Amino acid sequence: MNQNKKKVVIVDDHPLFRERLAQLINYEPDMEVTGEAENTRDAIQLIRNSPPDLTTVDITLKGSSGLELIKSIKPRSTGLRVLVLSMHDESLYAERALRAGASGYITKHQGADEVLLAIRRVLAGEIYLSEKMTSGLLKSLTNTEVKTISGSLDCLTDRELEVLEWIGRGHTVREIADTLQVGVATIDTYRAKIKEKMNLRNETELQHVAIRRVRERE
């Protein structure tokens, strides 16, 4: 291991994506991947045993949310930088990721050069967001309507918000349970809590709200 290179840990539940990202990073002369994990438990252990300079984290992990992982590792890892690299639209999760302790957010559909740029900016101590997301956050500071819309989701936990998005994308309860590595009953509980917190009367209203949330960000 080259001591002059920045150490990066990849946390993602897709082996093929981890492999491709590791190849991209290891090709660079100033950084290298020192570990990979697919779930929160393994990620925490890996980071504790061999602290990296930066960790990339996906939002959806096996058995847990990437946001919960960020909250867990940030207090334990002084100086650790976190970049969220996810399939989920940044307009839905970027602000929460920053609140949790991440220093940047980039989606997986971005090209290799942009991903490397995001990694380097975060390693340099900067915040990385797309220009569109940065502009949106600035507008939300003065736009009452945006504040009202965002506020309707503030009452949801990170996991409940994730479930809401999967519902909006047309996934069944079983599909969501399999993706999040939890039981069907757990997803039903999340759905019930979402309806209660957002004052939705039935499953139809839940479905309509979820679909609208997704369409607003596409």
C-alpha cells in the first residue's frame, strides 16, 4: 500500500459496481481503494480497522440505509470524508445526506470524470453537489412554496423516505422488502407510518403522493 495515496473505501451492495468503481479509482496515481463493503455492519468494521481518507456510500444498502451508516461512522472517524454515490435522485436525498455528515452527493449516471472530480473535491475538504442541486438549495432558502413541500417530508425518517420513493417507482411490497433486505411486514409498517405522518387516508392516496414525488424530480 502506497502511503502517499489517498485511501478510499467503497460501500455499495452491487458487486459489479464496486468492481468498476475500484478500477476507476485504482487507475489514478494519487488514490487507491483499500476496502469494500456491501452492508453497514461490514462497513463500520472496515472503517474502524483501517480508517480511510474517504468513503463512498450508496443510499440503499443490504439491511440498512446509507444515511444511517453515515450517521454511525461520522462521530467515530475524525477527518473522514463521505461522498454519497447513488442511483437515487439527488434532489430527494442530497440535503439529508449533508445533514447526516456527508460532504458530497453524486448520482451513478454521471461519467467517470465527474465522479473523480467529486471524489477529489471532497478529499480537498470541499462540498460537492451538481450545479442544479446547488441552485435548488439556494432557491429553497427564499421560496416559501419549496419550503412547504420539503416540510411535508421532514417528518419521515430516512428509511420511510426511501420506501416512499420505491413505492412511487411502482415497486411492490415484496420487491421493496427484497431490495432493502427486510421482511414484508416491516415494509407494511413503514407504509402505515408514512400514511400516519403525512395524513394520508388510504393506500390510494399513498400511491398518488409517492408517484407525484418521483415525477416532480424527473
